[in-house]
Amino acid sequence: MSSEPRVSSAAATSVAWTLPNILTYARIALVPVLVLTFFIEGNIGRWIAVGIFVAASITDYVDGYIARALKQQSSLGTMLDPIADKLLVAAALLLLAADETIAGISLFAAVIILSREILVSGLREYLASLQVSVPVTQLAKWKTAIQMLAVTFLLCGPEGRELYPFTSELGITLLWVAALLTLYTGYDYFRAGMHHVIAADDRNAPRDGDSA
């Protein structure tokens, strides 16, 4: 009997330190580093921020590909992967709003994106308690890709104009496209999730003849 906990612990450790999960940990660890780049004076800070964000975005694709290729999918990875994405995007949007790269009416696009992520996270957590999983749609994957691309262009900031004159304008345009896709996919996810929530309430509702 004493050997069983050790086997279980070893298995848990093995799952926690698979390559896909390590890449997810790295993505989370890069969030505070991204924030620190905005305190670096001069153009170099912006380019470091772009490099960090692009590297983190690539790991978002790579860890999923490796997990499927090596059959290393895990509940831990499934939980942490969307959290890492949301932390990265939320931090970047807040930084861009703080330095007014995103300003005026374009702030609504950022608010839409952040609000959707909070709503979906809360709904996903509740559905997990019901042991229900709502799959990610292909459109939602496109939304994420466009969102990452928009933030990348916006992180280039004024310095990006040295490479392409309309870097910021392109970033803002893509941000609005991502926001519109966010509204649609968020509604689609919410509708699918609420179907399960209402079904759970119906199952738990007292029936006629039940005692009060």
C-alpha cells in the first residue's frame, strides 16, 4: 500500500513536466517580462516586447502541436493553456492602453476582448464542474490568430513606422476585426454553454410531488 502514493506522485510529476506544459509555463513566465520591457527607455524596449510576444504566441501553437504529436495531452495543460493566452493578451492590451497606443474609441475594442475572456473563463469554470466541455471552433482559432497579430503590430508602436508606415493603423484595424470576431464567438460559446447550464437547472429543479 505504501508504494501506491509514490507511483501516483511520480505520474503526476511526469505529467506536470511534459514539454507542452513546460512551454505553457514559459508563456506565463514571459508575462511579467513583457511588462518590464515597457520600462526600458528608447526603441529597444519596444522591439524586445515584440520579440517576447511573438515568441510566446508561437509557443501557443507549438505546445498544442507537440501535445497531439507525442500524445501528451493532459488536464493540467488543458486548464493552463487558455489561462496563459489570456494573461499574455490582457497584459499587452493594458500596457498598450496605458501608453495610449490604443486610445479613444479603439479602447472599446480592447474592452470587448477582455470582457469576453472574463465571461468565457467564468462559464468554462462552471461547465467544468458539470463535467461539460465546449470545443473550440475554427472561427475562434482564427480570432485568436488575428488578435495576436493585431497586438504584435501595436507593440511595434511608433518605432514600427520605420519598417512600415501604417503599422499602428493596421494593428488597430486588426484589433477591431478581432473584437468583432470576439463578440460572435463569445456569443456562440455562451449560447452553447447556457444550454448545458439550463439543462443542469432542469435536472436539479424540484418535481411535482417532491417534498418541500
